[in-house]
Amino acid sequence: MTSETYRNPILDADWSDPDVVRVGDDYYLTASSFGRAPGLPLLHSRDLVHWTLVGHALERLEPAAEFDRPRHDCGVWAPSLRYHDERFWIFWGDPDQGIFQVNAPQIRGPWTRPHLLKAGKGLIDPCPLWDEETGEAYLVHAWAKSRSGVKNRLTGHRMRPDGTGLLDEGKVIVDGDRIPGWFTLEGPKLYRHDGWFWILAPAGGVETGWQGAFRSRGFFGPYEERIVLEQKDTDVNGPHQGGWVRTPSGEDWFLHFQQRGAYGRVVHLQPMSWGPDDWPVLGDDGAPVAEHRRPALPPQQPAAPATDDDFPGGRYGRQWQWTANPGDGWATQHSGDGLRLTCVRSADAHDLRKLPHVLTQRLPGTPCAVEVELRLDSDEPGARAGLAVLGDAFGWIGLQRGTDGTVHLVHRFAEAVAERERDAAHPRIAPEGRARLRIEIGAGARCRFFADVGDGEGFRPSGPVFSATPWRWVGALLGLFALAPAGQGHAGTAAFTRFRISAS
């Protein structure tokens, strides 16, 4: 790679189902956040290659009672980001509730509370379009068979121009069952270009599919179709589902995801042009590029979403999300640095997957080492805190207060089919009640755990290798937590300092 080129993926972590919009000289991206809070991440770039996380559009998931516990694969699916009438708009589907939208005058807000545009089961992947020529507004969405019994089709509606409601019952405008060889058609993005209505939509499944393009002179069809991006002889499986953006000079680009197992859905940038028959051509003649000339945009300093955190004043950075809507007092602010987590009492202390008070961020897509310093400030027997790799299976290393009052270094894990965790290594004394924790994540998301308990021996390995696993739709997560067994009264706190992720 040279200063004139970029390499894919441009976002090498789980920024699932990306969509992008340009406003002036700025580019903004959002992605699925499923059951984590805050939701709807907001990223910013000036060159389409380097991105920073600037906020979230959804402080809490609604209805709140549905998300006061982890629902890892539910919640916010495949949002669409648009700019219309001097406002930013985000539409998304909750597969159990329906289609929502929020909007704001600025990307950093304030964002409106979620408005339910269309209630129903299995309504997913909505995308609006405001036709600037006619003043008409439209909405297209897909279907989740797991909730509705229907899939492989796209439904279109006329929409109120203010985005508050739909004007008809909807009509199937693309039926994938009628297209030979097509299945699992979903994730539509709707555009108006050169006198055509365009729908860019993936099909063929998350790990194995392709990117389709559809066009029609009228919104309700009939639509022609074409495959415009597929794996071909590259190592980029299932390249699809994303958004098209045009630069001020007229260059076209397409951002999409690739499913990478435990790493989740990483984001690629493809050049986009128009062929002699006026159909879009993505990548290198329909195959994803690994390296390519940068967009012809003003150069930007290298940047990426933050990972490290010193937790100034006890506050955590934008890169962190809870595994459910946050509760009062889970993290307390104070005058110094370091994250102070309350040892929340729970009857589910044996299974991190069931806990809402795990503070998480995305697993990096390249080999790395994760470190954090931990002090357990709890005298409650069974109180514990640690650093976790969390997915359908999980592993963690940390500290636990024993019944005899001593603090032990513990390392535990649970397989995907296990109902509770068990020891991955023999516990050992942590004489000062503190430890430095380290996870080295190698190729294939294989994790090795280490700890330094201050006994002069430095970092020592703990337990066998652990292979991180995703949830069904969500990549594995890094997590910090503090908890105590069910009971009465305050159970103390745990302090985390100097969270770092370094390349290895």
C-alpha cells in the first residue's frame, strides 16, 4: 500500500450492515447495533478511508422493558442513514416490533426519540427515499422469515414526506422467488438516479452471497436485476449489503460488509462506475478489490475508531456499549482516572451472556494484545470482576473474593452449549487484590490469557487457548464487568485502569 492507495477492509471490526451519506464535504456512516446500548453508532470521515466514532443516535432501546436484559441478536437491524430537509434521518427494523426512525438537525444530535413507523413482526432493513423532483416519499423494506414466515422479497410503500407514517398497505415490488437462482434477498438501499429508481440489495446469504442492483422507471416496478459484486476468485466471501455515495467531483463509491466469523462484519470500500449499458460496476469488474487508488478527496490524517481508554473521571469513551439498556449506578464518576464499576448482584453470576451490565467494545479484526489493570474493592464473598471475550461461548480472566477473605486470580470459560461457566485454570492468590490482565488474540480469533498478580513473576499464561465465537449475527466482544452473587446490600466495586489494545 502507498500513500496514494488504501487497503480493505477500511474498518476492520464488526461495523455490521453499514450505510453511508455525504453532507457537503463530510461523510457519515451508521451500522447495526442489535441489543447493545447506546445504539446506532455514528462515524465520520472526510476521505471515505479513515473513520472516527463521533457518537450514537439511540441512547436507549425501546420499549425499555424489552431491553433491560441482553438480547444479543435482536434490537437494531440494518439501519439506513439519509439527509433530507436539513436533517439527518435513520430508519431501522426491529424484527420483533417493526420499523422505527429517528432524526436530528446535526449528526451529534439532539436525536428524536424512536418513532414506530410501521408495526409488525419480521419487518427489517427499511430505507426511505425523498424524490426531490416530485416531492413524493417512499420506503422499501425486507422480511425476516424467522418472525414473519416470509423472506426473499422487498415491499414498497408511499410514505408521508415528514417521515411520520405510510400512505398505503404496501406492495411487493421485487420477489426474489421469481428470479432464477436468487434467495435471501434483503438489505435494500433505495436511490433515484438518471431517471430510474434504483435498489441496491444483497442476496444469497450473509457468508456466501452477492450484491444485486435493481432498476425501474416507476417505484412500484417492474424491476430489472443484475449481480454487480460477488466473490469470484478473491478471498472476500459474501461481499454485499452497504451503501452508495457520490463525492463532490462525481466519483462513486460503495461501502459494504464481509462476514469474518468471530470478528463480525468488517467494512470494505469499492470503486463504483457506470457501464456502457448504464448499470453500476462495483470493484474490479464486479470482484472486490484488496487495494485501490484512494478517492480523489483532500488527504486526511490516519484515523480509526478509538479503542484505548484511561476512563478520565470514571467516564468511558464512545467505543463502549452495554449489553442491554444501562441501569443506574453501574459506573460511577469520581475525581480521578479509572473506570469504577459496581459489583452488581445477580442470580446469573455464573453466565456472562445473561448479564446486562457488561461494558463491551468490538473485537479488532487483526492480531492484537488487550491489557487492563484491575483492583477489586469488595469484601463480599463471591464478588468478582474481569476482562472477557464474549460471544456464544465466552472466556474471562479476573479477580474474585473468596469465602476466606483472600482475593484469587480466576480464569473461567463456557462453551456455546454450556449453561454455566467453569474453571479454565487453577485459581491462585492475588496478594494485593489487584492484577494486570492480558489477552493475546491471534489468527482465527484464538485467545490466550495472561495475568500479573504483582508477585514479581510478571505476566504468566493461564489455561489453554480459547477460540472466540460470534453470536448468530454479532461478532465477539471484549468486555469489562463486575458482579456479585444474589443477596442484599451494596457489594462493593471494581476499578479498571489503562485499557489498551496494541497490535501484535
